[in-house]
Amino acid sequence: MRSVYVLLLATLWLTACNAGGGGSDGGGIDGGGGSGCRKDSDCKSGTSCLPPGAPRGCGIPGLCDSQCAMDSDCASMSQPVCSVPRMAPCCPAEQRVRTCIRSCTTGSCEPNERCGAGGGCEPTPCTAGYSCPAQTECRIGDARADEHGCTRRACTSDADCAAGTCIYSLCWTGPGTCEPPVP
């Protein structure tokens, strides 16, 4: 039964994305007749414009509560360090989550992370060697910044985005695609 439901959702999604036409009601996979979308009104009814690389969102909110506030909260676990606040899947960007993690050593962290002063891996800040992706800039402390301190450049038109696209007043690497709501 589950596979039938998944097949039905995929069919509905493809139907919404591949409907013919153009103009403000959309058309093509991008809803804009081949040029991509820049706002929801570029899309067919029932879909919305999703910038390239942006998370699609979640139908059900994630676990957005922190597991710890300080290292002592992790003392009875095999992972004794409370992490720096990090973004979590399906949680609002401004709601960062702390979890108990393993202690780190130099070289034991993932790419674009470093072993922090607190003893756990943490994102490398853009002021300490991390290169912000295209259409973003280093702004440590900005409420919209990612874990590395990078935030999208503000814009009013594509001309403000140096070979990118202005979507919802922020620069992206290209036009968006029209996507159905997340079930």
C-alpha cells in the first residue's frame, strides 16, 4: 500500500511540474516556460518557487529540542561533549540544537569542521578559512547566517547577483523550480 501511495505522489508531482503552458500560471518543470521561477506567482497553482539548493522543507517538524546545555549534561553518555548550537533538519533556521557528541582531536572532524576549544567538532567559520558558497557572503552573527557565518546577498533584481538570480530578494546561483507542497 505504501508503494502505491509513493507512486501516486510521484505521479502528482510530475504532473504538476510538467504541465504545459507558460506565463504566470507556470509551465515546464520550472513553471516559468523554461526560464525558472523567481517568485510563487511564476508557478502553477498549488506549487511554489524553491530556490536552487534550498531545503525543500518537511511535512513533519524535526526534533528541535537540545539534548544538552553544557558538557556535564552529557557526562553519563559515551559522547561526553555538548556541541555548539547547530542547524537541525526540519527545524526553523533560527532554532539551533545542541547534542552530545564525541570528543575530537586534530584531523578527526569532517571537512569544513574543526576541533573546537570545547573539545568537540564545530563548523569552521568563514572568518577562519571556510569559503562561503557563490551568492553568499561572510557575516558572522547575522541571524540568517548558516553554521559557518555565511548569508545570502540581498538583491532587488538579477543584476545585483553577479551571474545569479534574485529570488525572494536574495541572490541564488540560478532560477528556482516550482515544487508541490511537502506531504
